Amino acid sequence: MNSEAAFTSEAAKLGIKASEAAAIHSILRHADPHSLEQQALEAMAKSRQDPELSVTDALKAIVPVAEELMTLSYDVIAAPAGVHFVLGDTPLPQSDLGQGFVVPLSKHVAVVARAGNAHTVPTIGRRAASAQEVIDSNRTQWQMAANLAVGPDQTTLTALGPP
């Protein structure tokens, strides 16, 4: 987007004033493209909860995220003997929380959040997990991890594939 007018128009959709957008556009036009790309990649790799990111974005999200989480049903699940949960450094999906998710709390226990339908009253329960649920959770944690995943042993992590 080379035009300042086009940049200013897009920035306005994000709530950025025209004068600020013009200043940002000028800085971006004179910046090293490789450096900008590197900064963008670093920002995208951060968890949305990263303290280096804008606090105002997180504050704006509190109410809609809380409302979405209150529609979900939750189960605390226990891994079967011999199977353990893996935890990544980005344990929650960064979007679509309302679709449900699994968050390990320890190598033995996780919380499953699941979506219902418009006629379902959210519930809270406790149950045993199947080995497949643990395997699926581990694979998801491994794939969502930005830099780090921890598990009970090297064998469990190696089974998830290359980092």
C-alpha cells in the first residue's frame, strides 16, 4: 500500500487518527523492508497475552471473551495411567475460543471447554480422559507452541514429531 491516502483510510478502520496515520506512513515508507518484516514476524509469534503488546487491545477484549467463555461447558479430565499431558507456551487457541479447547493443568489433569448449542445450559464436571483425548491435546499443544513445549519425558515429546 504505497498511497498515504489508502494507508490513512485503512488505519482509520483501526481507530487511528489521520495525523497519526500520516506519521506512521512516513516512518514505514523510509524503514528497511527486511527490518519491518522481521518485526512483523516477531510480533505475530507472540502470544496475545504477551506483556510487550498493547494493553489496550487486551482490555478491549475482556468483555467479549468472558461472554464467549461463559457459554461453554467445562470438564476437568484425568489422563489414564501411562499417558501424560504436554503443555506448550501458547496453551490456548488465539482465536475461536467459543469452538472449545483443552488446556493441560499438569501432566495428569486438563480442562476441556466445549461448545454447546443455543438450547444447552453450560455444565461443569469431572471425568476420566481417553488416551486419544490426551494424544489429541498433546498434538494441539505441540502445534500451537511458539517456542516451547514441556512434557513428562523425551519419549512423549518425540512422538509428537519434529519441533
